Amino acid sequence: MGASKGRLLFDLGDVVAALLAHGHPQGPQRVALESALAARGLSADAVPMVYSRLWKRYVGIDLDRLVERDTAYLRRVGAGRDGLLKRLRALPDLRRAVRPRSADLLLVLGAGWIGARRNRLLRHRHPGGPRVAWFCHDLTPVLHPELAPGIAEDHQLFRRWLERGLDLGDLFLCASAFVADALETYARGRGMKAHVRLLPPAHEFRAPDGELRPAIGRLRGQRTVLSVGALSARKNQMALVRLWRALHAEAGDALPVLVLAGAVEDGGRIGDLLAAGGGWTRKVALLRRANDAELAELYRHCDFTVLPGQHEGWSLPAGESLWMGKPCLGADAGGLPEAGGGHVALFDPRDAAALETAVRRALSGEFAAHPPAWEKLRRWEDVARDLAALL
């Protein structure tokens, strides 16, 4: 990596925004942050940066302070610098200008469609500027908007970002062959050519120490089954909750607790169902926005994981489950089978009976697949090497 004349420039603007909003990176932001960290470990030619609205250019950022969740620093380098005094206080942290060169590869691995001012800059970049590579996590907002959170304007924003990148001939890095095929088909249907390279994310999950909320401590002495992911129609946890209600009618308190860890994106339908009450609801725990330390604790103590999503571009939780040595039941749809690599027990997420059969077998200790040894799993260092090869 160090022998190349070009640099890998990591745009981490949405990582900063996610840490300020939630305290931890979401799925796309996790890919961006972990890739940058691994690349820095391989070479000094990996440059973390953010687009500064204050100076209208890219500036370098301190990756260590990002990882440490230095909130005061993040606020200074974040996008929303309003007020003259706040802008002046931010100046010392925004002096390290990064001037992209033609040999560089500018990587936007998070939610690339977010960041209007940055995207305007990249749309109108000068000839001789850097190559730009966007990570395409999935095409749900344009192919299945009914499964995507947000409003119609959000979906149009995604569409404009996608089609402008295709029109410019930018490189799209796709998490799975499932996403790559969908993107190429989408482009052909609009008379465009998609420049695509596969870049599967890693299975590796760094399990840091940290504070745990009391609710997680109370789960430690109980049997649990874990499902990680934002609660939404696309992730399909409602089917899992309905199954748990039915299973409780048979097993009662012998049924393990179903732990749902993720932000609520479906308008609270699952929350409303649980709020309706009934003895079975004691066997479902809803944990909004679990941090990395909490997720690690949940993985360690669960019996197995279940991921019933209908349209995943990949599945970071499937990889994390395998990395933590936990059997995983996953939907035989989208890119999840590729993420599982043959080590996930698959079921049809549209078939309630198939989901029930898979869960019943797992509850009895029967699994069609088991986690492999670590050396068979993909690490973030592998992702960084693949990115370096693009130079």
C-alpha cells in the first residue's frame, strides 16, 4: 500500500454525524470507520477526513479522537457549525487541509447519499481530480421503497445520488454479488453503465469494554435469543415477535427471551404490540440503539441469533454472530447468504412456517450450520487490502 503513489482518502463525515447523534456507528458508518482504521494500520497513505462546511474543502481528522468518541472534538469538526463564536472555536481543528490528487481514490463508504454540500462538490469536481468510489450497501430505496425507512423525498435523494454517480462513471463498491447484479440491472434499464467492484465487508467484530445499561445486566442470568438490526419492515422482526407470542402459548416461561437490539424505524408497530400487554411480552426485550459494548455482551450470552430480513445487501450482524461463535439463523434472501458463507442456517423469510421450523430446531439445539474457526472469517484488514488494490 505504501508503494503506491496514490492515497486512500476516507470521507468519514457521516461517521462523525452518527457518533454525535447516536454515540455509536450504524451499519454503513461501521463499514466506513472500520475500513479506515484497518487501512491506517497498513499504511500512512490512508487519510481520514471530513468535508468542512466552514472552509468548503476537505480537512484531515484525528482518527483516535473519533474512536474515543471525543464529543467536544466531534462537535467542532461536525457539519453543523452555526454561530460565529462556534465557527471560530472550530478553526484549530480544521486547519489540516487535504487536497485530493488525480492518483488518489476518494472513498465514501458510509451513507453516500447523505451530505448535500459534499456531493455538490464531487458532482462538479475538476478534471484531474481524484477518482471517487461510493459504497452501495443496497438498492432498497429505489427497488423496494415500501421496505425502506423515510419519506418519498428521502428515496428521491437516494435516486439522484445513485444516478449522478452512474452518469459520472464513478466506481461503486458493492457488498455482495446480489447488490452488484441489482445495480448493473438498474443502470442498464436507464441506458447507463455501472462500474462495479465487489467489496464484501468483514465478519470481524471488535468487542470493546464499556458501560452496560441495567436492562442488559438483568438479561445475563436468562437464556436469550438475539436479533440485531433496526426495527423495520425490511428487517422483518414483526414476524419474529408474532412467532414468539405463539411459542409462549406452548412453552410459557421456559421460552428464552427474544432480544431485539436496534433503533425503531417502523413507526413503533412492534412497540405497540408489546405495549398491548400479555404474559408473553415478558419474553421479548426491546433494546433501542445498543452500543458496541452492549452488543458484545448480548452476543456472548445468547443461545443463537435470528435475522429474518427480507432484503439485506449484506448482513453485518450475521458476520458478528459468527465472529462471536454464535449459531445464526438467517433469511435466504438478498446478500445475507453471501455474508454467511455457508455457515448460517437459512430459511425463507416470507414463509412463516419456515421461520418457525428453523427456530424450533434451534431451540432444541439442532443447527443446520455452525460458526467456523476465526481464520475462515473475513477481517477488516482484508477489506483494507482490497481497497489498496484498487489504487
